[in-house]
Amino acid sequence: MRAWRVHSLGDPAEVMSLDDVDRPEPGPGQLLVRVRAAGLNFPDVLMTRGQYQERPPLPFTPGVELCGEVVGTDQRVLGSPSGGPGAFADYALIDAAAAWPVPADMSDEQAASLYLTHQTGYVGLHRRAGLQAGEWLLVHAGAGGVGSAAIKLGKAAGARVIATAGGERKTEVCRQLGADHVIDYTAEDFVPLVKEITGGHGADVVYDPVGGDVFDGSRRCIAFEGRIVVVGFTSGRIPQVPANHALVKNYSVVGLHWGLYRTHDPARIGMVHEELCRLFADGAIDPLVGSVLPLAQLPAAMAAIADRSTVGKVVLRP
């Protein structure tokens, strides 16, 4: 079978090759699946560069979420490959206990886009931030895979959503997703606009996958008892949190590393999957698939993810 493999850490286009390898053999409690679609995520780029908190031994196959067909059956499942990455290949292994059924009316591409970003969004907004109906939710990078999921989940929760994005194309995507207000951060400073939109109240919850200057600005427009959910650092700069500022403004900064729930609270993943499937069936969420590419175009797809030129999820089809 074919599998992309990272042989040394660095730029994906330089350190990956599409290799012919043996098809994996499932061990106890594992399923062999034929990959029907695999979703790309920013951590794929970071892992290939050696900049992610998880560092699999070399060589490794990247890709942390997929929709696959269990070999020998017509059952479709979604989830993460066993033991870490491994989705960017013709076949992969998935732990049977963490292989979640795909609704019949959900496409392969949507299923490959549901797992990581929507689980992260749901846990971040509900478990970590306690988002309530009627609250103001500020979503940064709203046109990306993580941000687009948060916009839809925020609206489903009854929040009033303000989204930021860069450029006319991406701001229009946020409007189509249902954001109540959209700010082009390349043309305007979002801080005074958030204050103006909320009548001086500020954002009750900030969903931030960007970090850097965006996080610093979010601290200046957070509401009393607001919650900033730290999801990632696509800007490349990890910001510092001044404890005195959190004290005088009475807000919270909460981290979200969703992958830890697989170890510390695995039952929650199943509960969230059931809720996401219900929201999908009700039409409240609809994973935004920005582009679908063949497996051979992974290096170009990862370059587009790295320079933040994509909208929604980029999906590979072997």
C-alpha cells in the first residue's frame, strides 16, 4: 500500500515521501480500515516539523483523523489511527473502542472533518468555557477548520457570535456559516469593534486558535467573568498571560488539549460524538469541507495549511 512517511523533521515538502509499505496487521482490539478520506490539521504540519507536543519516532506517517471502511465489512467509522498519527495512507489501524460510527447521511469528507475540530470545539465551548445561550462568543480565524466548527457550535448553543478572519473571501465564509458579526482583522482592529458591537460588555467567551497578538487583543476586550479558551498558536508566537491583568479584569484563561481526554476521560469523547451526530441530523452543524485532494497532493495541501490560505477543512482521498 501507499503511505506518506516523514523520514526527518523539517519542511513537509522536503522530508516526506510517498512510500510503498506493507499493509498493517491489526492486533488485539484493533480494526484495519481502508481510508476513504483523511482530514488535514495544523498539528500535522507542526508534527512534521518537530514542533508539536507529541513527537512520534521516525519514520512516521502523519495524519490524525480519518473516515475509513472496516476491511471485510461495509461499516464506516471515524477517529484517529491507533497509537498516534497514520491517516495519510491507503490503510490504517484504529482502536475498536475509539472507532465511532459514521451516520448514513454524512459523506466521507464530512466525516473526516468532524472528529478533531468539532470535538475540540464542543469540549472547548461547553466543558471548558461553560458557554451559555445569549452570551457573546468571539471566534478567531473563523474561516478555518477549527474556527468554522466553533462558529456553528456557538450558534447551536444560542450564543451571539462575532468572528474574525483575514480578507474578503474568509469574512464571507464566516457570514455564510452564520456569524452575527464578522471583522476583517487585516483591515480593522477587532478590539474596539468587539467593545462597540457588545455595547461595552465585551466577549464572554473567546475561542483562540491563533495566539500571539490576537490573544493579547482578546484580553483587552474580554467581559467581566469572561473565559479565553487557548486552542493553539497558528500565529507562531506563544503569548504570556499577566496574572495581574486576569485579576483586575476578573477573567479566566483556560487551556484545551483535547487529545488528553483520550487518556483522562475517554467516555466523554463518545458522549460528544453522540451529541455531534444529533446536531448534524438536526442541521445545526455541517462540517465545512474547503477542498478535496488526492493523496498524492499532500505536500501542497500541507503548505496551504501552513500559510493559512485555506478555508474549512482540507481533505485527502486515497
